[in-house]
Amino acid sequence: MSKTAVPLRILCIHGYRQNGNSFREKTGALRKLLKKQVELVYISAPHQVPAIKNETSNQENEKTASGGDEDQKGWWFSDVQARSFNAQQECESSLGLEESIETVKTAVKDLGPFDGILGFSQGAALVAMLCAVQEQKLEADFNFRFAVLVAGFRSACSQHRRFYEGPAITIPSLHVFGQDDRVIPEEMSRDLLPAFDGAQILIHPGGHFVPAASSHRQTYQDFLKKFQ
């Protein structure tokens, strides 16, 4: 990498019950780790998530990562009536995905251009769908050169099956998942890999977070330097 290399601009897509600001705070270690290589730009999902009432423990709960009840956002709801989301909930139809795709499209127009896109948890599942949209040339504004998916998964909603049934996604991708992730278990993230051609993997021993220890730096850098 030459000293005059321009940082890669990456659009960051947060998890369920987070927002752009809280995700920025939670990825401070990653920004520090890659500060010479990347500029991370954060946006928030368009949908307000109702406050937690009696959600079961296996639902994707990012509350601990969001800094409280205020301004919790989501990219789509798997339970249309309850306006809630559970990554493992099978459903026929969802609520809100089209608006979220439009939100990303607007961000690309207003804040771009971007070299790549990074998503966490529900955000990583959205990134996989956006990559499929780009692969199928359904959205002219999307031209990401790479994708980083942390704790990603296939949506269990039948309505979203179309994103995984098209041609394999050729956008270079790095898939990051934790062996101790109890929100999105490792096998859910692995189940997404066949949708991508030549997917690269970074496995860490921890749970549901974006890993950014010094031991991970080389994997991130080796992946990113191909695009500089």
C-alpha cells in the first residue's frame, strides 16, 4: 500500500435496536484498528422499534449495544403485527424492507460514493440482500466493490427468498462470526456463505459484536488492500 493511498469509504449498516450513532460508538475499536485504511460512514434505519416489553431471550436483542431505549431502529420486522424482529422467526411476509433499501439508496446518492459496505447482524443480513440486488443489476445506484458481513444470516422470511435464489453473488465478501454468538449462532452465519462466490471468513471466539482485536487486523487489512 502506498503512502498516498486514499482511505476506502465504507457505508456501515447497524444491527436491530441500534442506530447509526450507537453503532459508531460500538465500532470505535474497529475504526482505530483500520483508521489508515478506511473511512466508516454510518446511517440509521428508517423504522422506529417499539420498546422491549416481554421479548423472549432468543430474539435478536441489541439493547445492550444500543445504549438504552431511546432511538432504537430496525431495517425490517419479521412480525408485521407486533412490529418486532427475530432472526430465527419464519414468516411469509415482512414489513419495512423496501423503505430500508430506499434509505440505503438515498445514502449512496447523498453521502457516497462508497467503495464498500459493512453490516452487523440484521444489518449484515440486509447487506447480503443489497449485494443480491446489485448482482442482479436491479439497482443502478449500487456499485459496492466489496462487502463485510459481521454476524450475518439468511432472512427466514419467505418473501426474501428471491435474494438467495439468483446467481451467486460475485462481490468480494468477508464474513465475520463469533463461535460464542448466542444471538446469531455460527451455523446461521455459515448458512449464508453459499450465496456468495469465494466468500472469505474471519472466525473469532467471542459473541455478538464486531471483533477488532490486534489479532484480527491482518485479516481485515489483507481483505481491504485488494481494493486500494
